[in-house]
Amino acid sequence: MEATQYCMKKNSHDSTNSIMKLFFLWTIKLFKVGSKKDLQIEDLFGPKTKDKSTNIGLELTRHWNTEVSRCLKKINENKDRDPIKLPKPSLFRVLFFTFKWEFVFLGMLGFFNEVVSRLSQPILLGILLSYFRPVPLIPIEHALYAAGALVLMNLMTAISSLKLSATALGDSTPGKVVNLLSNDVNRFDLSAFFVHFLWLAPLAALVTLVLLFQEVGVAGILGVAVVFIVMPLQSYTGTLSARFRLQTAIRTDERVRLMNEIISGVQVIKMYTWEIPFTHIDHKKSRTSVKITKGNAKWGASEVASTLQDIDIEILKGKLVGIIGPVGSGKSSLLQTILGELNLESGSIEINGKISYASQEPWVFGSTVRQNILFGLPYDDFRYNEVVRVCSLQKDFQQFSNGDQTLVGDKGSSLSGGQKARINLARAVYREADIYLLDDPLSAVDAHVGRQLYDKCVRTHLRNKTRLLVTHQLHYLTNADHIIIMENVTIFYLF
Ligand SMILES: Nc1ncnc2c1ncn2[C@@H]1O[C@H](COP(=O)(O)OP(=O)(O)OP(=O)(O)O)[C@@H](O)[C@H]1O
Ligand SMILES: [Mg+2]
């Protein structure tokens, strides 16, 4: 990897006077350059000498060593103490001692900003306004002093805010780099500033309370009391939000980790062309395709009798399951339940895999035969021809005026019941799925074509898929893996 090293200019903050530092005038040169052209990395200053990572690192190491020796000394003094209670070096102590003056300075600025300046402004404004009453309460000199003090306070607040943000957010270049690199470090940085609010906020509240009492008496205290009463609620919501943030962070970490694993995993799988074996592993993960436990369902809420009653089935992956039973016994309704069209009133259903469905009533829409089979999916020459072959549609295509480009549906040629049934089946088979629900596809074709469809399509072409085949032609089912017999809305026998 190519590394670029920039020789940065010396930071002019180191060699400038206090006034320039206070009003940030030392940055003007940089603004001038920036107004003429886009700033490049070479235009920027390096960090201040005292903020250079080497200097900070050395200082941090020195304090860390002191902390370690302090702990060792304590351990030597109390040799027979419980090892769990022995003192451990504290990083927080080390950080505090390394940056103590910056920390204290930050606290002082915070005090000036939050307590002195913020609270004195309304008082000064009050004094100023009292001059503008019909009968002025103060002489003009006092009003002018108040106005001047107000302007000064605002100016000082602006400067101290600048100073605060500059100090708190890390004006050192390494600090900025780390900020960019890690969001968490940014939060850690901010906490150095916000920790001062632990003492600033109660102090500001106390001063406000005194001022309010002076101005409005007991009513003011009542107002503040309400704020204090609401405080536990606020602290509770704060704790809740912290807990949720932690959970979010854990989930985010987990998601990023998983995505990393997936991406690196995909690279390895692609590199060794392991796609096919891995697809099989994925499919074998769960052995069950459909499981219905104690399922009860009816089509209309007003209906007294259930359409399906006490259904308990488990259909294993890759199996051919025949569903038979008299007219109206609920065979189609069972498929509708698996499709999610008929909801269970009680019981549970678990489906693992993508479903494709051929309805009992074959249907076509006004378009070409090919579009009726593709049904919006992209055309795959090999797959399409294979589906046409196993659904015994080749001969029909030869008979059609335009082959599979013949228009069918309302305005096109009319199809025979058997042709419609096979187009209906081909549409379901063309769709790549794990579970194929075939509702009586063999009923509208003659015995010869029916046998072809069963052997070529259901048994051979779909051999690795889970197939639920509703049929009245029991003789096909001699080689089905399982047979479900529906009798009077429930499963009568299953083997
Ligand atoms: N879409 C529907 N809306 C309302 N009731 C329905 C619907 N489909 C089926 N039923 C009702 O559910 C019951 C079971 O019908 P279903 O169609 O499931 O039987 P089947 O075993 O598939 O019959 P067939 O062998 O004639 O196809 C019947 O009483 C029927 O009236
Ligand atoms: Mg039916």
C-alpha cells in the first residue's frame, strides 16, 4: 500500500500573542488562502507542539508509569490482602492527571458560560429596561453601564463558546483523525466537556432559584420545584435511552460482523466455485418444508362447520406427497392454507422455502402463450424449453399458428381444457421454488398425457423439490413418498 507523508506547516498558534489567540485572529491567514483557492492538505497547519501525539503519548506514558508504581507500592504495603481487592491502575486517573489543566480550564469556561454569563444577562436586561419605564427607575449612567455589560457578556460568551468547542472537540490534528476514525472516541471526547455539567447544572439551578426568589418570591420556588419533581422521570427516560442505545450498538456491531463474515465468505465461495455444494448445505439446514400443527380453518367467519379440522402434517423436503379424497373434502383448502390464502383459526403453520402454485381452475391472460408461462419472469432459453418439454406442450406449439408467440386469452385463440391445464402447470413449474403445490393438474388431460406429465414433470423434472399433488387418479400415486387422504375436512389417513 502506498503511504503519503505530508510535511505540514508549523502551527502559528505556537508563535502568536495572547490577543491573537483569544480572538482566534491567528487563523485569518488560513481563511485568506481558503478564499482564493480550495484548501489542500499542505495549506493546513500541523498540530500545536503540545498537542503532538508524540508529546501527549510521552506524557501519558509517564503518568501511567507513576500510576503503576503507586499500585505496586500499595500492593507491597498490604501483601496479605485478598488478591481481588488489590488496587489496579486506573486509566481515568491517568487521563485526568495528564490533562488536568485542560480539564480545569474547560470547567472554568463552562462555569463562566453557564452560570456567570447566562444568568447575569437577564438581570442586566432587567436593569436596562427599568430605565425605559414612563418614570425611569435608574439614571442614564446606570442604564449605559448595564447595556455595556450586556454587550461585553455576549461577546465573552461567544469567545468562551468558541474556546469550549475548540477545546472539547479536540483542536489537535491527531484528535480529529481519531474522531473521524471512530465515532466512539468522539463520544469519549465530548464526555470530557459534559462531565462538568454534573456540578455546573446544580450550581446554575441554585443561583436561578435565589434570583427567582428575589424577583417573584415563593411562586418562583414552586416553578423550580416542578422541574425537580419531573427530574426523576427525566433521569428514568435517560437511563432507558442509554439502555436502548447500548442495545442498538450491540446489534450494529453484530450486523457489521455478520456482513463482514458474509462478504469474506462469499469471496472464498466464489474463489473456489463452491456455490452448488453450499446451496445444498443451505437446503439441508431444515428438513421440513411444511408443518401444520393442530390446524383449524374455515373460509367464512359466519360458517358453522370448519373447512379444515385438527390438521397435523409434517412434509419433509424433497418428498412427493399425494393428496386424495372425495369432492369438497378440503384438498384445495389445504393448499390454500399453505399458500396463506386461508388463515388458520387455531394451530400453527411453518413453511420453509419458496412456494409455486398451480390452481385447480386453469387460467390464461390475454397475451402470448410464452408470456403466459413466463408470467413476468425473465426468459431463460434452456429452462423454458425444458418446461415446455416436460409439460408436453411441444406438439401444441406446432399446431398453434404462431407457435408459442400465439395470442391467447380473451382476444386470442381459444385453448382446449387440456392445453390450458398444461400452460397453467408450465407456469408453476417455470417458477424456481422449493415447494410446488399442484392442484389436480392431471384431471383435464387424457390418460396418456396425464402419465407423461406425471412421469416427466412431477417425478423427474421436479425430483429434488417438495411436491404436493392433489389428484383423483390414484393409480399415479404408487410411487409417492406419502399420501394424505382427506375425508370430511380432516386427514383421515397418512402414510
Ligand atoms: N375460495 C373459497 N371460498 C369459500 N369457500 C370455499 C373456497 N374454496 C373452497 N371452499 C369450501 O371449502 C370446502 C372444501 O372445498 P375444497 O375446494 O377445499 O375441496 P376439494 O377437496 O378441493 O374438492 P375438489 O375435489 O372438488 O377440488 C367446500 O365446502 C367449499 O365450499
Ligand atoms: Mg379442489
